[in-house]
Amino acid sequence: MGVAKNTLESLQWFSRFLDETPGDEEEGGSPRRIPNVCWSRVNPTPPPSPKLELWSNEMADELGLERPDGQILGGGKIVGGMDPYAQRYGGHQFGNWAGQLGDGRAITLGEAQGKNGILELQLKGAGLTPYSRFADGKAVLRSSIREFLCSEAMHHLGIPTTRALSLVSTGESVIRDIMYDGNPKPEPGAVVCRVAPSFLRFGSFQIHTNSGDIPTLKNLVEHTVKHHFANHSADGDEGLISWLKHVAEQTANMISHWMRVGFVHGVMNTDNMSIHGLTIDYGPYGWIEDFNPSWTPNTTDATTRRYQYGQQPQIGAWNVARLLEAIGPLMDEKERLYEVLDTYYDTFEQNNKSMWAAKLGLSKYLESDESLISELIALLQEVETDMTIFFHKLSFVESPNIESLEEAFYDPSTIPVEGWNKWLEKWWDRTNATPNQEEMRKANPKYVLRNWMAQLAIDAAEKGDYSIAEELYELLKNPYDEQSKYEERWYQKRPEWARNRVGCSMLSCSS
Ligand code: AMP
Ligand code: MG
């Protein structure tokens, strides 16, 4: 007996955000500053020949949706109770206040009832909005594949993230100068439909405070807490502090997971920080391959490396502090906001300790483990060493000898054997020769979406072949499992061809 399925038309749609927060009186219109609002109604631009290329059967299940063609999810048609809009927000970009940003290439179709709550469905790349500033509102296939695959992969790694429902190729070319070096060229366009409880960001709140519009700030905070933090209240200092502590905890939790798996977001601007502590806005992100904490994939950040892997926890705190400043005007005793920052640091520290305990198979973190971990971090940086393979192999070693970990090293002749064996013995003793390897295997994924893996999927998809993208989507549903049939192809250090290739070792914000 088949279960009755929804179509996009028959989903139960809501417009809570539009109903409860102030919006733009004009519909659509050219890019401009729009003070005192949270959103502008705007319709997607229909693409010339939309085709559904990738479909997340899991997200579809959550919404009870049957697989449609590409028309609606490509932005070609508004159906049912959809009421599309672009959100207005601001943000600190690379440490500087950037003023109004907003959804420049994202258009929310509406909020729809899912099995576990109401979810916002948003098209990324469906055309101009009043917040598009100088850009075209479109997205290229390359960045859309990266968003689709990575957000689904993150979910299966157990990391809070926005999700993807679909990827539609538009049949349109989009001009991009990938490396911003004066070489623009046409690329195939695409639209991803992404899904989250909401796409509210730290910058959604900041924009009102920074333009002195406290009534709208208050309105937005009340709306957010009422629908998304139902156990909290936006009433008075006590309520606000407890809500913000929750946000700080979720943010710290998300970042500790990034550190666990070697994920580098690449653009942790405050407009890219979800109020739900979800990984959001997949742009020039990357995965640490050889363990180098100062690595960032984002070429725009190549000189200052603000968003390098090892600095993500501190940047998280900096971003939370900007959110706290934004909420400050609603507080009587603003000094109490420092408690929230303490909560961020405490949560991160707790998570970081349990993360290391799990990665190393220690039943419990002890203060004396600090040196074991710092020595490990130093050793991992001595010669080029693959983070994922190292920890995965460590979850299987039978004796404290570096030989069984050789595959993690790019050049086995350079392995600092003595140093490693000393460390391995120390670790082995600490675990009484019985590291909890079952726990280790749940903390150390075998497969992550390495930059070159995504690039292979992109190269094929640009020729119309989505089989690699499909294979990676399936593979990354079970990142902690052995999946031996995929091993030869995907359980690999970065191949040499990818060392300096654009899209693999270097990524730009161009998307
Ligand atoms: P991001 O760096 O992706 O977080 O983007 C920062 C801001 O630029 C956001 O307000 C985006 O909506 C906007 N933006 C980025 N790319 C485009 C584009 N192709 N068209 C319009 N707006 C864009
Ligand atoms: Mg963004």
C-alpha cells in the first residue's frame, strides 16, 4: 500500500515570517537600501530549460514529497500557498561592518509542513532580488553541486546543517571570473532548493540595531524565539539571556564538530552564521587534507587567513559577541551578556574535550590528557599527513606502531618514526592497551567530501553526467562505515593533480 504523497502544490504552506515581521511595501524592484524591514516579496526568474538533476530522497521523505520535474524547484512557477520573498540582513564581513546585504541570490518559496516541524524552502540562484546589489542573483552548477553534496554529507556526519532538497540545471549560462583575474567565462547555471527551520542569521538581527531600528529588532527577536526556541521567552533580561546562551551553545557545538572532521567553512562572516547553529552558506569551504591548522580554502582570505581551520572556534566567539551587541538594546543590564560569551567558551571547551576523548578512544577526558593531544597536533604537522586517513587508521591499529598508519603520509620516507612511536606508546598506555575503537570509529569518519572529490563530480556534471555526484551522495550517507566497494576510488589522499588545481586547493567566493 503506497503512502499518499505530497506535491509542491499540495504541501501545507505557511507565511509566519511575512505575517509577523515588517516587510517592504514594494514587490521586487531594483537593488536598493530598504530600511526598517525584514523582507521583500520577490518572484524567482523562470529559467529557460530547467531540469531536475539531483534529488535528496531523505529531505523529500521529510516533506512527504514526490519527485517533481525541475520547473517549480528551478524557479519557473509559483504554486499552492507559496509566497516568495528575499530576506533582508546585514553582516560583518572579514571583521568589518558591511551594512545591508540580504538574500541577493536566494528566494524563499515559503514555509512548509514537514514530518518534524515547519521548514523553510529556499531557492539559491533563482534570480535578482532587491538585495542583489551589483550581482546577477544566479548560481553556477559548480557551486550548486558543492552545496548540495556537502550539506547532505554534513548531515550524515552528524553535524548541524541546512539541508538540500534538489538541484536543477537551468539551461542558462552564467558568466563568472572564478579567480577574479580578468578571465570571465560562461558556466552552466543551476538552482539548489535548500531547507532549514529558518535562514535567519546573526546579521538578520544586526542590521536593525546598526540602523537604530529597535522596534523591528524586538519584533524579529520575538518572532524568532516564539517559533524556533519555543522553550524560551523573549521577555526581559532573563529570557533573552537564556535564549542567547542556547544560541551560543549550538554555535559552539557546530564548530566543535567542524574541528572534529576537518571542515573549514571559509567565510564565517556574521551574515553566514545561522541563528540555529546550523552550517549555512556553502561557498569556498574545504576539507583539511594534510593536517595544517592555518589552511583556508578561500583565496579571498589568503593573506590574513582570518577563517583558517585552527581559528574557527575563536571566530565563532567573535561572531557571537557581534550578535550580543545586536541584542544589547533590548537588555536592561547589558553586562549580563558576558555570561553568554562564557557559555560559548565553556561549551566549546567541554565539547572539545569530549571530542578528543572520542577521537582517541579514551573513555573519559582527563586534564592530564592535554599534553597527549598537543603532542599529537604538533606531530601531525611535522610532515604532510592526511587527517582523515590518520584518524580512521588509528581506529583500527592493533599495536602502537606507526607502520600500520603509513598510508596517512604523503611521503612515507619522511615519517618521523621515532616521534610517532613514542607518541603511540604513550597513547596506548593511557588506554591500557585497549582504546575504545568502536567509539573512535563513530568520531573519525572514513569518507568526507574532499575538495577534489567534489571537483570530479563537477567536471562530469558540466558534461551532463551526474553519476559521480550521485555516487558521492550515496557514499556520504554512511561516512563512518567501511563501504569497501568505494574504498579504492574514494578512500584516498589528495591525488597530485589536485594539489594546485582551482576548485581543489583554492576556492573563491565566485559562485
Ligand atoms: P556570501 O559571501 O555568499 O555569503 O554572499 C554575501 C552577500 O553577497 C549575500 O548578501 C549574497 O546574497 C550576495 N551575493 C553573492 N553572490 C551573489 C550573486 N551572484 N548575486 C546576487 N547576490 C549575491
Ligand atoms: Mg552568505
